[in-house]
Amino acid sequence: MYMYNGFYHGGFGFWGLGWPIMAAIAIIPFWRICSRVGLSPWLSLLLLVPLANLIFVYYLAFADWPSQRGPRDGSNFAPPDGSGGPSAPGR
């Protein structure tokens, strides 16, 4: 072990253990965000790549999220109870 600016560095040292913790603090929320908006949660690992992390955050902010798109076949959404919603005939 040796001392550098008041910190002891032996084995992993202060900075060696700090980077994985900070990466986990950043990746876990983006993992949840990606899974909730309909994207692959594995995309959150792009935060570990220096330039890709910036591109990914901008993509996430400005892209159309799959969870906010309507049905792909163009049909209207019907609630699971089969009532047809407020525009159902006979109402």
C-alpha cells in the first residue's frame, strides 16, 4: 500500500471500488426506465461506454417510446373487459 494525497491505495483502493458502485447507481434507474417504456433494458449498459452513454440518453429523451405508440394494426384499443370504451354502440 502507498499513500497518495491522503488516500491509501492497496488492491482496489478507494477509486477502484468507487467506479463499480457509481456505475450501478447510474445503470439501475436506466434499466427500469428502459423496461417501462418498452425498450430492451440491456440498452442501459450503454452508460458504461463513454460516447455511447451521451447518445443513448439523447435517444431516450427524444425517441418515440414503443409503450406510447398505438396498436400496430391501426385498430382502436378496446379495454380488457370488452365494454368497448365510451364510444361503444348503444351508449
